[in-house]
Amino acid sequence: MQVTRGWPRVGPVLNDWREIDSAAIAALQPDVVFCDIAQLPAQRDLSAIVHPLAIYEVDRIDIATIYCSAVVRWVETFTVGELLESTL
């Protein structure tokens, strides 16, 4: 059963990466899970994550490109101009 509290879409923000496997996140059945790029573990297979991820605080195009996949669906940046220029 999805717990939506009346909201059409749910997207929690992780305080700590280990929350990704928590019962609370599973109970939410979120449409997306937000995670700071600094929290992503180096040795975790992200393809095993069942919820789409949105990562934030990304400031380099190479990092954004590496993480953009079926699992990491959205990238937030505070340097959008620089990232756009680096793709030209």
C-alpha cells in the first residue's frame, strides 16, 4: 500500500545514504529519492536501487555524465551556466 498523505507524488530527501534501504523509504514507495552527490557511496551498485534518484550539488559535467543513467534520472546543480558551457 502506498502512503501518499494526499500528495500525488512523493520524493523524500535522504539525510544519510543508508536511509535508501530503510523501511520508511520503502513504505513511501517514492516517485524519486533525492540525494546529495557527496553521500553516494563509491562501492554501491546503483542499478540495484529500486527508486529513481535525483542527485544534487553536482558542479562538474563529467560527474553529471557519469551518474546520468536509468537510476540517476535528474541532476541538480548550482552551476548550470558552467555546465551548459562545458557541453558546447
